[in-house]
Amino acid sequence: MLVRALLLTVAVCSAGCASYQLPPLRVPQVENTVEMVEGQGDRFAAHRACLKAAPELKPLLTCMESSGYTFLARVPEYPSHECWQLRERGGADLPPAYCWERTGPPAATP
């Protein structure tokens, strides 16, 4: 009787799990590398250009926004927490390129 109950439990659990899909695995470091290798490294190029223009926090934020990137939303997932810590230090360490995400096309320059 115990064996039947155990088999029934395993069958029910298996049937319930068959429709469950795991969320896709995201590794930001791999995503950034793929973006660079596939020639879509606009974010990295914009970040380098903005840092060369003015290696300070406020001008970096303004420059990246004008390039069509917004700072990551404050969420508990990586790398948002690290990026916001760097931003809140007031420029002691500038946030790296992976702290921005594309919001739309870059602003047109007159």
C-alpha cells in the first residue's frame, strides 16, 4: 500500500512539473560579451566616448542619456545593486558600461 501511494505521489508530481518551465538563465557577463562580439557594442562605445569627454558622474549620466541609454532600474537583481552603489558614492568610482540599457534611438544632434 505504501508503494502504491509513493508511486501515485511521484506520478502526480511529475505531471505537475511537466508543464512548469524554468525561467531562462541570464548571465550579464555573457550577454555583454555576446553584444560586443556581434558588433552591437554601441553601449560600450558610447560609454568610452562619454568618459573621455568628462570623467565625472553627472556629465557621464547626462551623456549616456543623450546617447539613448538609461541607468538600470533599482531592482534586487545583479548588476543593478552594484551599479546603484557606485552611483550613490557620488563619483568616487564611475559606473561601468553594463549599468546602462538602451531606451531608444540616440538623440539627434543639431
